[in-house]
Amino acid sequence: MTSIRARLLAKALPLTGLKALFSDEAKLRASITKARAKKVAAPGKALHRKFVVTETARDGHPIFTLSPKSGSNRRILYIHGGAYVLDMQPGYWTLLGEMVHRTDAAVVAPCYPLTPEHDWQQSYDWMMPVYDALVDEVGADNIIIMGDSAGAGFTLGLTQLLRDQRKPLPNKIVLLSPWLDVTMTDPMQPALAQKDRILGIDGLRAAGEWWAGANGSVETSPVSPLHGNLENLPPTAVFTGTFDLLWPDARKMKEKAEEAGIYLDYFEFPAMQHVWMLFPIPEGKKARQQIAAFINADLGARA
């Protein structure tokens, strides 16, 4: 049964204005100028007290790292969501701090180049050296790549490129409310748009086209990594909710993973909104516990 907090959250989410933005291409484009004028949401004082917080930059784009004070040889490369148009938001830091606490891994959160100013190729070209540096630092087997929404699509697409380029693959990947097909053409989505309190079809379709740019196609990987090959990928976890506009992507991912024979843990939460695992509700707490358990599990014999 859906918790009272989750039901209250669903009623309150439209007040954020995100649903209105993602339902209208013109409104979404107009919001980008205002968004770029704001500073990227950095870790707050509470996280500085609990962890070692560092900030570096690559080509002017910040990269934040939260590390246990005792140190760690594991890294979670977290790729944030936001339809490829929005940068890090304050709500991410609660999740990432909890992941450091529960996994004893350092979390690396890069603020990658966004669209429409940049396309997928430019952003992937920026991200690849970030991953390569982590491999040099701790080894690929000590890296987990995790992302939410568009960041989950980025996570899958990046891992496919690593495989195709015969680079060392991460130990695991975690996909939270993944946006894996930017065409927004699944027949289930018009009905789901009435239940999802955050996302809308028209805005996402436009953002997907901006992300593809002149160097890609919305119908092929890595812009839409669901259309790419899933064979020989590392163990994967997918978290999805049945009131999420992107739920069909996750279900298709499960089917394709089974066909490809990769190890996949699939977590489907009834009546949950998009990225519910970021929110202070019982279902979010449960999902965060399951995420950490997957990261901590030794899957060597099962993968």
C-alpha cells in the first residue's frame, strides 16, 4: 500500500513547476536561461562536517567528491538527471551522502555539459576522461556508475561506449528512474503522463532532440541507449515506479537484459513517481537501502 507521505508528495509535486516545464517545449527553453544564471547546487555545511568534500573542475565544469573521513578505495560515479538541461539540484546531496554512509565509497558527482548548448557527443567527450581518471586512481573493478533519469540514460550509454571501445568496465551500474529512449513514443506514455507529477512528453521530446544535436539520432544509442546492445555489460540494477512516465523504458530494459543474458536486479515500486528514491518517504528509504545493498553485494560468482 502506498504510504501517506508518498500520496501527499504526489499532490505537492506539481507546485514545483517542473510538470509545467516538461510539458511545454517553449516553457522549458525559456527556463534554461534562468537556470544557467544560478550557481550549481554544492554540498552543504552538514556534508562538510560528515565527509571530506572536495571540488575540482574540468573545462569550467565542477566535479564534487564526497569521501568518508577514513578514506576509501571505491568510487561511485554519480551522473545526475534533469533531462540533460538541468544541473545538480540540492536534493541530490541527501541521497549521495547516504550512499557514502551506507557503502563506505567516495561519491564523485560531475556537472557535465548540458543541452541545448552542448550535445551528447560533447558531453560524453567531457565525461570519458573523468571516468578514465577514476580507473587510473582505483581500478575499474572498484567503480560503480549510477545515475537517475537522464543521468541513468547517460550511465547506460557511457557503459556501452566503454564496452565498444574495449575500455575497462565498471564493477556495476545502477539506473534510477531511467530515461533510456528519448523519442517518447511508447504507447503507454500518454496515459502515464496523467499520473506522473514531474515529467511531460512534449518537453522531454524536445530535450531529447537537443541532446541528439547534429551528431546523433534520437532513435539510436547512446542518445537512446535502450536501442543499443546490452550484451557483456556489468551487473545492473534498475529502479522504477509505475506512475513514472519513463516506466516503459525500464520494463523494456528488463526484457532486453534477459535476452542479452546480463545480470540484472529489477525493482519496480507500485504507484511511485519519477525519482521517488530522492524523497523523504518510506518507499524512498526502502529504495535507498536496496541501492546500497546492491552496491555492497559481492556479485562475482553471479555475474
